[in-house]
Amino acid sequence: MLRKITLWVLLLAAFGGWAVTAAQEAPVASGLNNPRHMALAADGTLYIAEAGSGGEGSATGPFGPVKVGTTGQITAIAPDGTQSVALSGLLSMDAGFGQVEGPTSVYPTETSLWVTLGMGPQDPGEGRQVSALAEFDLATGERLQVIDLAAYEFENNPDQAGETVSNPADIAVSADGVVYIADASGNVLYAWTEADGLSIFAVWPINDTDPQAVPTAVSVGPDGDVYVGFLSVFPFPTRGARIERYAPDGTLKETYSGLTLVTDILVTADGTLYAVQFASQFGDLGYVADSGSVVKVTADGLEPIAEDLNFPYGLVQNAAGALLVNINSYGIASDGALITGEGAVIALEES
């Protein structure tokens, strides 16, 4: 989720328990390992990208030693509530002190799952892919095609940063089939089509005056406008994050400011814009637990929908109109061990 400049601050992080407050609904899904973005299929199945829990293998990551394994996966929640694993064995990288990278988002079609694979070890192993968008057969799990974002970053370095690291964080698909890919480490939003391949839709260059943008979320509105949410740069100042709205031709139309640590955005069918704020601030001991929220975003400001959430990350709206958000998406125990299996999806009701 984070670039090199923020890696060292994770050494300071010490997170609390994973309490679900009384205001939250009973979990829709549970037992998740570092849940990230979610998507709802046409048949009502909810798909959840889980970054996983790393593994026992030792490797070299983009910024140092890491532990790796194949614990990343895509979980499916059927309309009747049955929870299963739709796609397993995806690479997961544990960089230490709570920073886990793996699958970050998913987009289902009738026959396949498109999955963004976050940054990983320099040598992921034969037949494995990191820093890419990959399509998998829904029935067999076979990998059908790969869009190698790491290769594009290395060859083109769109943000002109001193490092060439790709960490795709989210995807959204327009009504006419354009796939938008937010790359948090590349500071770029790509557009991809089968006919034209990969192109740059928007980029946020790095220089002496402009820090990292860290785009972590993308959503397409009913009018075709493209919305991009930003985590912002370390030390993640409160109200220092934003959402940008672009016309389909790439023209910036509007900026919504005053947000904090945005990990996901959602534009509903009626044009309502929601955002997930991962935490209220980055304090002396790291991200503040039980301080995340879901807000409605308008030109007039922010309206709280749910507060006191523990590290929320992904957001969707189901067919009944309820907002679903995953929580407990990040953290470590006091002894430095990675907390696993505590992620959950809950339903929220707007007051």
C-alpha cells in the first residue's frame, strides 16, 4: 500500500485490538487476511481481495528483505451468505511490521476474475506475477492474460520519480469497457482496452515541490466520469487527502479535499460519492486504531455514515442499497507478529 518513503515508519506501529463496535452490523464475511478492495458480481456474489499473510519463504523485496508465500486469495460470498475461496495461491509479501502486499482488488465478469496483484519480491518465482493486472478463469483458476505494469513502469517511469516501483491498488471498468488501473507507487492512473492496450490517463509527477500522490482507489460514475482517491503522502496529515474527478477525456473537473487516508471510493448509480478513510491520523505509535470511517462526499464537505471503524479498507453497495465495508484490514500484535484471520465485512445503514 505504501511507497518506500513510508516503509520505515511502520517500525513504529503498534496496533490495538480488533473490536467491532456495537453500532456495526453482524459480519457478512469473516476470517479474512488483510482484506482490500471488493466487487459485486451481476449475480449478487461479493468478491473480496485478500492481500494474505505473507509466508515462510525469504526473498528480496523492492526495499529490502521480505517473507513471502502464496496466502493471497479472492474470497466469494454467495447471495445466500455462503463463504468460499474463489481463487487461491496468489503471492503475498510481508515486509514486516504489518505491511502486507498481495492481491489488492478484483473485478468479476461472467467467466473470469480480473485481479490487481500488488508489488512483491524482485524474483516472484516461475509462473508467478506481481505488480500486474491479471485475468483468471473463474471456473478453473487458470491465468488467462497478464498486463505487466512493472515492466511499463520500468520502461517509462511516468511520474519521473527516482525509483521505479509499481504497486497497482485498484481497478474500475467503464460502461464502454475501459479498464482504469490506479497504481499507488507509480503515481499514475492507467487506461487499458483490448484494442489499444495500456495508456496513461492521468499522472502525478514527483519533483522537489510535489510529493507522492499515492492514488489508492478509482471509481467510474454513471455519467462516465472517473474519480480517483488518494492516500496522500507521509506523514498523512489529517484532512490532507483528496478525491479528483475527471471527464472521460482526462480533463480534471473537480477536486474534493479535506479527507484523510482514503483507501476506497464508491460512486453509486445515482451519482452519490462515498469514501473510506482508513484512520483519522497517523500518530506517535502509527495509525490510530478504531478511528476509520465511511463518509458521503459532496461539494459542501463530508457527511459521516459510519465512524469508529477499525482500519476499514474496501467499500461496495449491494443490490438492496446497503453499503458493505471491510474492517480489520491491517495490523500487528504487540510482539510484532502479523494479525491474521480477523478481517471482516460488515453492512452499514445510513442514518
